[in-house]
Amino acid sequence: MFLIRRAPLRVVPKTASLQQRRALGSVSAIDSAIFRTLFGTEEIRKVFDDKAYLNRCVDAETALARAQSRCKVIPSHIGEIVTSKSQGAELDFDRLRRETEIVGYPILPLVRQLSALCGEEAGRYVHWGATTQDIMDLASILQMKQGLEIIERTLRSVIKNLEALSKKHRDTPMAGRTHLQHALPITFGHKCAIWLSGFQRHLERLEQLKSRTLMVQFGGAAGSLASLGSGDDGIRVRKEMARDLGLTDPPITWHVARDGVAEIANYLALVGGSLGKLALDIIIMSSNELSEVSEPFVPHRGASSTMPQKRNPISSEVILAASKVLRSNAGLVLDGMVSDFERASGPWHLEWVAVPESFVLAAGALHQADFALSGLVVNSKAMLDNLYSTRGLIVAEAVMMGLAPHVGRQKAHDIVYEACKESIENDTSLLEALQTRDEVTGKISHGDLSSLCDAKNYLGSCGLMVDEVLARSL
């Protein structure tokens, strides 16, 4: 006996579009009518929505027909008929949904409609020798190819913004922190260039992975291409499909070799990891106690419902959340690699959830980073104030290294350690604490000691490393 559950009352504005009305029933933040613009962009969402996926399935079927016609596996005129009748055709989505629920996959229901659209002669050759996963994999690859183009374009924009920040703030001194404590002086340009270097490598990774991962799929029922005979017809068709669609032709069927899909999902997680690190730095640096940076000002962005003074780093918060979900999805797709025999009995389905979501989240996070970095407010005065806030303690290493040639490194460490301890306990500067020690003043002149205790004099090779990172982008 089935129980009929009444749907809860929903308030839907009369002026809402059909897409908005459907989105109000979403259970996911990335598809929510409320949150969707925070966690993704309309551009990337259109690449992975249901309509786009079915269109890519049609593209896979028509590419198969064209390739088989060119290879004389089916009559030479059939491919163009299937293509002209199928592309842009109006599909019955309600029927497709109902039949997919029964079959478990959308391809058989889709083939039925395409076959009818193509007519009796051409319709019999639709999906010739293929299996469901051939078409679904190929459609997904076409989506991922388009999705990576969006990722690359936004990634390049993020890189451009980081290049500008690195160059502008090459010599802007600030406190470098380890374990959330003052460590040594650095420059803000150095920090930005470290962020930049990771994204430069992501751009290299993206170019390298394309040929490995964007592979055509055509293998037939068990990957053997037996449906096209024992000769090389199947292989010739696969090669022609790859050429037609601008994809790599693999040496063998990859139905259960999912490393390519996993590499793409894990690549997106790597990008998300770098974005998350950047976002976390911005979140902490924008705290009132530091006030070193803030996201671009937009009226009411980051506002509180009760605290009028609040200006929360919303973009960075969204990026940080997205980076965590991306890492989680990467694990799902890795799990999907563990497939049984010649067709997975369930792991493959994990990709249906993880891959589209990862692309939407990665593109959304890059978009948020692009916005935040393009107008990032840098408070160099606060950076300088924070740098000097510990009254010289941040350059204790500089004093130690200056004293070490005279007394040895370990002895110098012990002397400066005691001076730091005295500075903290007596609320004095490090210079004042050092000047009371004969083992220091007897070895280093007052002028040299003052210079060692000035944080701006201990920036090491920060500027030179910024220059080298920027040189890689030329």
C-alpha cells in the first residue's frame, strides 16, 4: 500500500519565472533560488543542467552516426539525416523522465524518441552498436570539456588580478605569521605571489590533463566493440568520433577505467584548495584586530541583521565552504574508480552527483575570488602598524644571525631568547632589552643593532621571488 504525502505549502511569487519556480523546490544550495548565485554562475550551470546534458547525449548519438557513415559501417547518407533530424529537435521531457525512472538510465528513452524523429530508414541506425554508457560518458566528457573552458578563462582572470597585486605590493612590508604568531617580516606582494604561483601551476596542470582525460568513449556492451564485427570497424569509428568532436582517441575502452574523470574532479579540488587557502588568509586578515585587507565594498554586502557595523568577508566565506565540498566530491569520484568487472554496478553513479556539482562549485569559487581580488582593499598602514606591534620581537632571528658570527649560532640563540623573554616580561622593546647585555653591545655597535631591530630591514629575498613568479606569467 502506498501512502500519498501532501506536499508542504510553498510560497511562490506569481511573477517568478518557470526556472525560478522549479528552483524553489531545490534541496541543494547550488541549485537553490536563494543561494545559487553565491555558489555558482549561470554560465557554468547551463553547461551542466538537464537540458544541456540531453543535448550532449544527442551530440554523442549524432557524432556516432556521422562517424559510422564516413567509415561505411552504415549507409553513407544516414549520418547527416540523423544529425539534421536530431539536433535542435523538441524532446518530450516528461516522457523521458517517466521512462528513465523505469529503465534507470535516460539513453534508451532518448533513443526511442530520436529514432522516431529520424524516420523509419535513418531511425533504425540511431545508437548503432553502442551501449548506454558510451553515450552517457561521451555526453559527460563534452560537458566537462566546455566546463574546463570556463574554468580556464576565470582562472586566467584570477591570475591577472594576483599579478597586479603582487607587482603593486612587491615591497609593502607586513608581518609574516606561522601558527598564527608573528614569525618574520615579509611583503604583501610576496604573499600574493605565493597565491599566484599555485594558480600558475593549476594552469599548467589544466593544459596537461586535457589530452589525458578528454577521451572519446565508444566500446559497445562490454567494451570489445564486437557489435561492429571482429575487424577494425569499431576502432575506425571511434577514431573518427574523436576527430569529429575534438577529443582524444584512447587505445582502449575506458568504461571501468575512471582515472580520467577522477583526475578532472581532483583537479577541481586542487584549485579549490588553493582558493580556500587564499580565502582563509583574507578572512583572518580582514578581522578588526588586523584590518590589513577587506573585500570590495558593495552597499549591504556582508551586512548583519542586527549589527549595523558588520562587513563580513562573504566572498571568502563562500569560497572556503566550496573548497571543502570540492575536496569531499573528489573523494567520491576516487571511490567511483573502484568498479566491478566490465561495467560498474553502482560506483559510476557517484559521478553523476559529484562531477556537475564540482564544476559549479569550482566555477563559482573562482568567480567569487575574481571579484574579491579585483577590488581588494589593502591597508598598508595597518600592515606596518601590525609589523611593529611586537616592538622588534619579529626580527629576533635577524639579531641572532647578526650575533652568531661572534659567539656561535646556539649561543646567539640563547642570548636573544633571554632578551625576548625580558622584553615581554618588562614591556620593553627588543632593542632596549638587548642594550642591557654586554655580550651583545660588546660585539655589535649601537647603529648596527638598531638596524637589525628594524623589521623593514629583514625582508630577505621577498622582492626577488615576486619578480621570478611574475616572470613566469610573461
